[in-house]
Amino acid sequence: MPRNEHDCIGTIEVPDDVLYGVQTYRALQNFRISRIPISHYPMLIRSLAFIKKAAALTNHDLGLLDELPLKGIVAACDEILAGKHLEQFVVDAIQGGAGTSTNMNANEVIANRGLEILGKCKGDYDTIHPNTHVNMSQSTNDVYPTAIRIALIFKIRDLMKAMKYLKAAFAAKGEEFADIIKMGRTQLQDAVPMTLGQEFSSYSVMIGEDIQRLREAQSLVREINLGGTAIGTGLNAHPDYAHKAVDYLIQMTGLPLVMAPNLVEATQDTGAYVQLSGVLKRVAVKLSKICNDLRLLSSGPRCGLNEINLPGMAPGSSIMPGKVNPIIPEVVNQIAFQVIGSDVTVSMACEAGQLELNVMEPVVAFNLFNSLDMLRRGCMTLADKCVRGITANPDVCRSMVEKSIGVVTALNPYIGYEKATQIAHEAMSSNKTVYDIVLEKGYLTKQQLDDILSPANMIAPRHIPNNAR
């Protein structure tokens, strides 16, 4: 049998087998947008439970919440924190109302589950009311952003772990390929020699730099506005509520959360989201550049660079037998495109704030959560299904160095730029090697050439005698 529940709009029949109530039910009817419920982000749901539990304990400490509703609320929150009732969080992740539907979904589930634990019927809101008791001293405008930030911190930590994993995979390849000489390229043209190890080590360093940028962005996210209630003035909250509630949250989550020094500012300012989104775009751009390189270096195998081999993960064509494509770098490229697009959405949503609140936080959270999740999975996939299985083709790499005209750059300090340029042009037109032309013209001896053009002497700075020319 359904139960009748009412709100300021009217009365609705709510199925009796669900824990949510009238306001969640209305949101289900109003917001059929992304078709992705907030339960898709379990960390957000856990964050809401942390906040509701901290609020209940604080209100009880301050003499505002009786023992009976406290018992039901805390027990319900503990079940949610243990991973139960996730299916009851059903509202669409993208919603109007600045997150009110998400907050009320949590309030109603906690109230009704708390009532069941106390042996009472769902909807018996005289004992535990979603607004009066579960939402006591709170507003959506401080609960929802705080929950987003707690969830973001956990997700940032997960992404950093995945990036460290990928960084280590590239570093290992850098060591493995340390002695493989190859041509470096600029603008897709032959440049100067380097080692394949240097190339892969650079990818490791690039990822390491972005881990640090993420750590910096995370430090901004940890500032929360809990206790500010509707606009940051703290209306309907006890003077001691904010500090006590934040202390409880710190104890429960183990996170270094900080109460914002100005809650009015913190309730409307979304700058931390913009900063984080920009860093995620940076990560995406650099990962995509690395994947572009992997695709180029493995191109061929007979008619491309063919300096490395990517592990074959699937047949590459429905018509071309034996073709194997670089599908893992390709999917990471696409993740990057999505994250870059999400950054535009976050920027526009954060700009759209008006006066004391930004009502666009649902789409901000949606995009940040998705970007963090996709980047994390992308890093793990790239490491496990691509980087760790990469092998090198040393003979191909060395052959390209030996045939390259780019090695003439190493002769500049010894024969001068003008002669080196002439040799480069002659090598191009005659199909002779730089080495042979220099010997023919008598610019340098064989012993000098062997020393100057030794691979080991072309991959790092080297002291050049003043009398070299």
C-alpha cells in the first residue's frame, strides 16, 4: 500500500517499499535529464551521510536534538556509510534547485530508515522529520557544496594514486629503454639523437608535475561552508554549531577540512571548482599528447616509424586481416576530449552564479565527478593495457639515427653552421650519409667523426674544446 506524504505543493502517494519521500518523488518526475542518478556517485552519498551524522551529533550536543531521533538518524547514516541503501538515492544528478532534491533525498531516506530502526512506520515524521530533525541547523546551500567537496577530495586522491601508478610504468620503461639510441623529432622532422629511455622518462616527469598541481587544487577544495545555512549568515544554526559540526566531520572522514573564514563568501564562491577543473584539463591535455606520441612511435609496422610496439589488444579491422590498432591510446585521447569539454561546462556554470548563491552546482559536480572518474580509469587502463607491455625495436631506432641528416647538428661546433648546412643539403640530394660526405670533404678525420657522432656523445651536454674548429 502506498503512503500519503505532503509538502508545500500538496499531497502525493509514495510507494511504501521505498525509503525516500514526497520531495524525492517529485524530483523523479521533474528531472528526467541525464538518467544518471546520484547513486552513480557513491562517494557523494557517503559524504551526505557523514554530514547528516555530524549535524545530528552536534545538534544533540547543543541540546537541540533529543536522544530518540538522534539514535535513528545516526544508525541510518551508519548503514549508508557501510554501503547500504544506495539504490534509494534516485534523483537525477543534473537538477534544478541548487541541489535541494539531492539534499532532500538524503533527508528522507535517513528519516524513514531511522524510523524503521526505531520500530516505527515510514512516514511517521513526528518522531523523525526529514526537515525538522535530519536537516536541523542546515540548508541545502551549505550541505550540498560540503558533500561535493568531501567527495571531490576522495576522488582526487584516487586519481593521484592512478597517476602515480602510470608515472611508475613510464619510469620503468625509461630505465628499460635507457640504452636505445633513436632520433628525436621536432615538428615531425628529424632533430637530434636521444634515447628512447629519455623519451619515456619525460612522460613520467610530465605526469609527476600534474600530480603536484592536483595536490595544490585539492588544498582549495578542503575549505567548506558548513554552518552557513542559506546564504552564509548561519540563520537557524546555534552559534557553536559550525565549529562543532566541522570537528565531527574531520574526525569521521579523516580529511583535513577547514571551515571557511567567511561563510557568506564561501557559499557563493566556486573558484575552487574552476581551479580543479582547469587542472583536470591540464592532466587530460598532457595525457592526450603522450598518447599521440605512442601512436606515432608505433605507427606502421612497415610503413611508419615502428620504433616501439604496443601490445595488441584486439583485431583492428573488420576487412583488413592482421591489422592491429592502438586502441588504448585512442580511448585515452577520447577521455581527454571529454574532460576538456567538461571544463568549458564547469567554467560557464561557475560564472553563472548570482548574488549569494550559485545554483548551477549540480552540473559542476556532475562534470567534475565524471572527469575524475574517467581520468582515473584512463590512467590505470593506459598503464596496464599499454605502457607495461610496450617493447622497443632497437635496430629500427639505430638505423634511423644512422641515416638521419639531423646528426649534422652535432658537427656545428666543429665545422661551423655554414658547412654543416651545405652537408645537409648534399646529403638530401645525393642520398649519401652525413658521415660519408664529411669524410669525403676532409673536414674531419674518421676518428673525430666516430667520437663526435657516437650515440653516447649526442644525447647529453658535452664540453667542446675552444680549438674545435
